[in-house]
Amino acid sequence: MKRTCAAPLLLLALLAALPLFLPRFHIYIVAIVLLTGLLATSLNLAIGFGGIYQFHHAVFYGVGAYGTALMLTRSGLPAPFCLIAGPLAAAAFSLVMGIICVRLSKLYFGMLQISLGSLVWAIVYRWYSFTGGDNGIPGVPVPDGIASPEGAYYYTLAVTALCMYALHRIVRSPFGKALEGIRDNPVRSEAIGIHVRLHQLTALVIAGFFGGVAGSLFVVIETSVFPDMMFWTYSLEVLVMCLLGGMYTFFGPLVGASILVLLRTYVSVHIPYWHLFLGIILTLVIIFLPDGVLGVAIRRFRPKEGRLA
Amino acid sequence: MLRVESVVKSFGGFKAVNGANLHVEAGEIVAVIGPNGAGKTTLFNVITGHLAPDSGRVRFKDREIGGLAPHVLCRKGISRSFQVVNIFPRLSVFENVQIAVLARERKTFRIFSPVRSMAAEEVHGILRNVGLYEKQDVESDLLSHGDQKVLEIAVALGGKPELLILDEPTAGMGPEETERCIRLIKKLSDELGLTILFCEHDIGLVFEIADRVMVMVRGGTVIQGSCDEVRRNREVQDAYLGEDGGC
């Protein structure tokens, strides 16, 4: 127990100290890694722990970001309220889409989810008077305390840490276990008295909420939003993060997100074909690392506790 | 306790269950036997809510239960095990049973309390009862087939059932494992006072532990009675026992 606590705390301390010696651009990248990691971890609650094929998770990221950005630019309400409004909107979207999709299983769920998600994207992309269409919303007025690069970084770090802790608690709760049970064997879960769809729906709402939190953090870091962040190819990228890091581990998606964000940042400077690169990574992971980077590492070093992280 | 009256269930044009009758009293061990494809599993699926009957009545403790969802029936006190191993392969033996206990106690919507040692006492009790206590930390996927079938029963016990339904509990087991499993069923009935309904291929075993036997052929009930009555029945001998030593 002690050991499992020590590593994340050490990492947290290290991350908190980073602005002292890293240049601004790198701090910005680390902040993007953090919020993308949160996004991937929230997706993983649904797909890795729940076995629900949430193929278009970026929608909730987008709704969270747009919700926050629109509130900040237009509502005139106090900033804390605006920052939480985005994630709540994402959770609400997730609830509605979940109610529609959860009757279907596996791939059919995924197909319908992609369709509905693309619909949301199309609306955001075209509704110029409200969402700014393909221009997005530039220059969002981020509140003073967290507007500086350091402020935004620490805010992102604190919120991400808090959310990761919450998600970890959820995964280790009876609800989390039931969710894993449903993933492993929905028929049996039902036979022992678990209301499968209600649990799946709850998981989707939770995942949508934390995806929305990641979106809201994105606004704070970038001070702008654009429809690309909820295009379905980005969902695919987040999915690859989960696969790459290890879907059956808690911290795997965070690891996967770090790898992909860093690769994208540094590779796309030199090579214009980022998606080709992504495709190659995906292929290699599926063939050689079906358990993901972290999954493999854990199996190698702690064979007895293979499922934990 | 359980009463099944002229239940029919068809798939397309094929009547898998065609007028089955069955009653089980509290505390009994009742076996359903019949050749392959007689509709035993389909009947069990109807009783446990995995399939809705086309017609006929299923009553449990004087309440009509035909067509209710499995998770509802489970809460009413019916637990089942499956013919093909049906456990949670990525979870440990302990967690497999723990989920069932937590589901019964309706704690699976607690999203922030740590699950680790929840309901540990009861889970350990069940695991001791079925003889899997020493293996509680093993990932259930790694158990032997026999142990998985026993775990299958243990998961069903986690629901603290009044009626335990076992669909071919010994399917695929070797002679020793089968012996152990049969002793377990007997023990559950004797010590925990469980009412048990099971189906089985091995007729020797059935006559050894069942209080009463129901014989199914081609979806219908041929006879229902004590072991002796069933042994003497002509029709059963023709349809089933005649095949040189059974199964």
C-alpha cells in the first residue's frame, strides 16, 4: 500500500518543481500532457474498466472546452462557475448520448456513439453565431489568478491530480469492481443481480464529466477552442493512448498520453505525416504490446499483481 | 417453492421446451435429466430469466416470475451457475465472489469507498465452504477447469440464494473432480439447507444425491418423481436409460 502511494506523490512533487528549471514552452507541453492524460484516463474508465466501446470520447472533451469557453466569453458569471459549467455540460451530454447508446452492445454501441458524436461536432463546426464555427473561439478571457503560464500550469496540475485521485478511488470502489465484472462477463453480472446498463450509463457519465474537465483545462492552457479537438480522428488518438499505455492498468493511459503528446510535438516539427506515424504506432502496439507499455512492465516486474497498477 | 407449468419456448420453428412441468419444494435436491438437446438448459434459462417463456407459468414462492430480468430474479433469491464456465476471468477468485456479495447487498453504486476488504468475512466463509480459500488471490483465469466450475458455484452462493440452480455442475470434469463437486452439492444442501435444482448427464450421480428427478425428452416432461419411480418408468428406459449405461 505504502509503495503504491509513494510513486505518484513523488511524481507530483517533481511536476510541481518543474517550472523552476524548465523553459516556458516545455511547461506548456507538460500541461498538455497532464490534461490529455486525464482525458485518456477518463476514457479508460469506460473502455478499459467498463468494456464499453466509447469510440468518440473527444466529444465530451470538446463539450467541456466549449462549455467553459462560452461561459467565460459570454455569460459574465463568476469564473469558478464557468470552469465547472463545461464539465457539467459534458456530463449532461454524456447522459443523453449514453441513454440512447447503452441499449446496444459492443461494436453497435461504438458505431452509434461515433454517429451521434459526429453530429455534435458538425453542429459546433457550422453554428457560426454561437460556437464560432470552424474558427472556434479565440482569446477566451481566462481569470487572472490562472492566466499566467505558471498559474495555468499549477491550476492544471492541481485539477489533474485531484481528478486522477478521484478516478483512482472510483476504480477501486465496489462500483469499479462491478464495472470490471461487467466488462469481463455481462451475462454473469446480470445473473448475480447487477443492473448492467445502469452501471454502464453511470460509468459513461463519470467518464464524460472527467473528459469535460480535461476540456476545461485545455481552455485555461490555450485560451482558445476549435472544432478539431472534437473531430473523431482525435477520439481515435485518445483511444490509441489507452491501448499504448495499457488498458487494464490505471496509469497506462497517462503513460500512453505522455508518449503520444511528446511524439506529436517533436515529430510533427520534422515530419508532416503525423497520422501516418500514429497508424504505425497503433499497428506495432496491437501486434507486439497487446497489454500496453505499462501492462507489459507490470507483468515483467510484478508477475503476481499483474492486474494492478 | 418453484413451480413450472406447461412452459413452452421456441426458437424459430423449433420448440426447445414444449410443455415442461417441474416443481421443487424447499430443502429438496431436484435433478433434471434428459438426452442432449432435450431442452434442459433452455428450461433453466427460462426459470432464471435469461429467456422469456412463450407460454406457460413459472412461479417462485407463489409469485409469477416468468419474463422477469435475471438481476431481478437474483434479488428474489434465485442464483444460478452455468454449464459453460461463466466467471470473471480477469478478477481474482476472491473478487469473483466479492462482486456477487456486493451485488446482493446493493453496494455496487458506491463509487468512493475502497472495495478491497469489503464483505471479506462472508467471502472467506463461502470460499472455505467450497474449498477455494487457499486460492483466493489467484486470477480466476488461471484456475484448473474443475476449480473454475467450483468457483462458478461459489459466485452463485454469493447471492445468498434460497434456490440454487446448477446447470451441469460437473460438465467437463474428471472422475475425481466430479466426486468432489457432488460432495459439495450434498454438503450445501445438508449444511446450508439450500434448495438445489440441477441438471446432469451422469445418471449414477443423479440417483446418488437427488431427492427427486424430472426427466425431459424433446422439450417435454416425461415423468417427475422419486429416483425409484423414475428407474421403473418404461418410457424413461426407452428414451434414455436404455442406451447402455446412460449418458
